[in-house]
Amino acid sequence: LGGDASKIEVCVYQFVTLVRGGEPVKMSTRKATYVTLDDLVDEVGPDVVRFFFLMLSPGTHLNFDLDLAREAGEKNPVFYLQYAHARIRSIERKAEEVGVAVTDDPDWSLLTHDSELALMKELLRLPEQIASAAEAFEPHRLANGLRDVATAFNQFYRDCHILGEAGDLAAARLALARAARTVLANGLAVLGIDAPEQM
């Protein structure tokens, strides 16, 4: 195409097996029984297809579980991330309704709970994860990092109330939740996956 071929590196993925009901989907080019990528996208959606391919190293064999891909629950890694983002947006809307002040300069020193600290540490890892994923041509590093952020957020959400707390503490926790939403949204955008406002 006239470009500099030395700037192109081709990443070859390992074999992909489609699994339905715990059994491999049988395909044969000779018998013209096969599933195209377009068919897969039509069945489970582009976000799920993209994430399932990106969540493992290109050198790892992928068992693409169609039942899991269609599941709207925590076992589905795409749903897990998107739901965490949507949950934070819901918290932000409720906080606005009850008048929890949003500030650009919260008192971070109020955040001392183990779950708050664990979430902050996960959020701070994003730039490094993006850089290492890009340098090594391994987007699964970012995908796995985002799952760690969603898990840390869910633990924070379980352990640390935002609404109903004192003003400064509520504002600081809301700011931390907003930071988690920003990291999830940015990470999903890098992977080409939607970050829904509600689910």
C-alpha cells in the first residue's frame, strides 16, 4: 500500500474454539458449516466479541463461551465492567439529587479505609498498564487491569457508604467513585468498548 513495512508488526492469535452448552461448535469449511466473525458479532454484540478476544494473550488458545458471552451477569467480564461504570453513574445521579457536594478539591485524607486505599492503588496503575500493553502488544494487560479496578470498586461500594455520610467524607468518597468511573471509561475507550450510563 506504499507504507513503511518495517513499522508493521502482525500479531497472530492462537486458535479460537466456539463453545455452546459446554460443547465445541463443530465447523467444517468443506461442509460449509462455520461461524464468521460477523455472525459472532450479530449473536453476542461487538463489545463482547472485542473484549473476549482482548482479555487473553494473543498466544493463548481462546475458548469463546457463547453462553457466557450472552449472560447479563457478573460472570460475563464485559457486563461486569460496564455494570460497574453504570453503577457509579447511578451513584452520581443520586448524590446530586440529595445534595452531596461535588468538589474539585476533596479532602483525600479522610479516605483511610482499606477498601478506599485499595481502589486508589488500582486507579493509579492505569497509565502504566496502558503503556505496558502498548509496548508489548498485549491488550489483555489493560483488560485485566480494568477487571481489577471494577473488583476494587465493588469492594469499596460494599464497605464504604457515600450517601448518608458526613458532608466532607461523602464528597471525598464521591470523588473517588468518580475517579473510578473515569478510569473505567477511559480504559474501555482504549479497548474500543462502550461505557454505558445505565444498564
